[in-house]
Amino acid sequence: MDDRHPSRPTWSVAQGAQSGVDDVPLLKNTALVIAILTRVPQRVKLEGLSGFRIRADAITFDSSEPHYGGKAEVAKATLKRGGGSDEQQVAVKKIRHYDDISERKFVNEFVHEVDIMARLSHENIVRVIGFVEDLEEGKAWIILSWEPNGNVSEFLATGEWEIPERISL
């Protein structure tokens, strides 16, 4: 035991190496600090997602009214690929940039959301098709698969549920 901190055991680096990083608080915290200091810059992370990048001119917005949320609006659109021969209905989440948030924080939040959503794959989670990022033009969009039956909030608000849906909720 350490005389200055009776409840904290003393240890050496050799003991830490033998017991594993997670067993030694100081080494665990050091590993966390190193991870934070060596984080991948958001621009590099965005370049790693380049397979998801979509040109803004490949998207045509429908005339339907967009839905507004806390930090974004979602609008129905058509995504044209393959020179316009392949069309797909999509939902475009347009992230809004507010004056009270720095551009760096805005980019970090946008890249983080795209990165997380791109890695998710589940039948009950909307699928990310791609993103449009042109900050000079004020565009930070996440392109999602279009779900014609609406979102969960709209579904719950209708109250028109069948028995299996009531049971599952």
C-alpha cells in the first residue's frame, strides 16, 4: 500500500506489464490519454469514407415538405447513379450549421455521425447510402435509404397498430 493513499496499492511497470493494462489504473489512463492525443483527424477519417461520398448534383429534391428536427431537416429526394440510368428514392438529412458552433466542432460532429452510421448494419436501422460534404457551399448531408412508412415517432402518433406491433412495443 502507498502511505499517501492507503487504499491504493503500489505497483511497478513490470507488475503492470504482467497483469495487463486494464488491471493497472495509471497504465489504463495513460493508454486512454495516448488514444485521445493520437486520434485520427476528422478530415482523414472523412477521406477514409470516400466510398460513401456522393456529388450534390446527383440528388434531386422532391417537392414534398421537409421534416425538421433539432439539428437537421430531412427531405425526400431522388439519387441518380450510373449517368442517371439508375434512380433511387432516398432521405437526405441536411445538417444545419449554427453561428454559435465553431466550424471545427460542426465538422467533427458531422464526420462522427457519418462514421458511426456507416458502420451500423441492422434490419431495424436505416441504411446509410452516402454523404455530401461541401462546407464552402454550406452542405453537410447524410444520404439514407428512404422508408416510405415514415419514422417511429410518426408511427406511434397514429395509434393505428396491429396486435403484433402492440406486443412488440
